[in-house]
Amino acid sequence: MRITKAIAAAGAAAVLALGMAACASDDSGSGSGGGNGDGGDKSVTIGIKFDQPGVGFKEGSKYTGFDVDVANYVAKELGYTDITFKEAKSADRETLLQSGQVDMIFASYTINSERQQKVSFAGPYLVAGQDLLIRSDDSEITGPDSLNGKKLCSVTGSTSAQNVKKEFANKVQLQNYDSYSKCLPALISGNIDALTTDDDILAGYAAQPQYKGKLKVVGQPFTEEPYGVGIKKGNTDLCKKIDTALTKMVDSGDWKKALDKNFGDANYTPDDSKNPPEQIACS
């Protein structure tokens, strides 16, 4: 199938190009599966986002989203029967893995060379693209190069807004928040003009009942964001087992079912020339 092994080319600006999420228990506790990938004591702690509808979302005791479905599938394939979800904010992901508070992270976690210095990645299981979320009546913002003089939401631990300022609009004003969900009321009220992150996340926000008709995705993605499964640095054995599970998810059709289930209402379809993506080599 299309999620075959591939060794990513390394270059000066090496960003990898290139494949998968169901629900679980409680959000407390520390990593207990040991990260060995054999089911161990049958318990595992997985980091996800709690505030990204369609991707990783917590409502009461229920966890939903594509990342959650992929995480559940992989964990069960690895033999875990007790799955604990823990919130993994963007700024905390490396620390959670390095300190052993989680065993794996499925949290819209883009693989890049800087992060690979600190953690290892299996996958990827989805290639998204950075885009912009704006108010529905905004006709001025048409892409990242139209943001000079505008206020753009920036989230601690994410590089999305900084990338826009560096590459497209050096006069954009970055407004810092600690989560994307806190950007949304500010966008509605006009305190910021745009929110930028991956298009799947933005589509999930725009599809929420309270924002329907009020927000829209510009629809001009300008990066590639390969989502990987974060694991402790150097754990190649676990990486290979996760990749095997991801391959099975694609080949069985469950990857596509999870995609349709979580993004059908948001009218979001990732670029099918890049999805399902090819996996990078475990290292």
C-alpha cells in the first residue's frame, strides 16, 4: 500500500515529507507502559491535545478526534488494554516524553529536524498544511502575505505564527496565547485578525456549532506538516512497532474511516497526493 518505508532525504533545511486516531480513559498519571511497545503491564499513557476538535478533543470524560482514533488503534495493536490520555500542550511535548510522563504523543506533532534532536518519531500518519482562519466577512486576508499590519494569534510552543512573520509578513503583529482555543474568542471579537496553524485543526474549529458561519479557512495551505508519533529519543524498537500498526491501519481501511469520521462535517480533505503518507525510517 502507499504507506511504505522510505528514507527521508536530509538537506540543509530538512523537513520531512510524509501516515493515522478512537477514545480512552483518564487524563492523569505518568507513563506506565515503559515505552517498549510489547504491551508490558498492559497500560500506556499517551499525550494528545485536549482543545482541537476533530484532531484531539476532551469533553467531560470523552476523548475524540483523528489523533485519538489513531492512538487507540496503535495502542491496541501493541497489546495495551489500559490507555490513559494526558494533555500534551505544544510547549510541553518534548518534556513529557523526556521525563517519562507519557510513552507516546499523538498531538498534531509535526516532524522536523529541530524536534528530532530531542525526541524520535514514528510515522507520519497524516500530512496537513498550514493555513489561516479568519472571520467570514473578512475580504482583506487572502493568504500569509496579506498579514502585514494585522494581528495574528501565536501559541507558545508552536512555530506556525513565527513562520508567517519570518517568511511572508515581517510586519505582522503576533499576539501570544497558551492554546489555540483561546485565540477563537479573540478572533470573533476582533482583538486578533487571524489564527494560523494546520488546516485540519482550523477546519475543526470552524465546524464547531458556536462558530459556524462566523469563521472560515482561507484554503491556501502554504506548508507541509507531517504528523508523527513522538516517542523517547532512540527507541527504534517501539518506532518500528508503531509503523507496523500504522501500515495495518491504512491497509485495513480504518485510517480512511477515521479521517471521514472526524473531518466529514468540517468539509476537510487532506491532499490525497500526500496522504496516506510514506513513513520515514526509524532512527
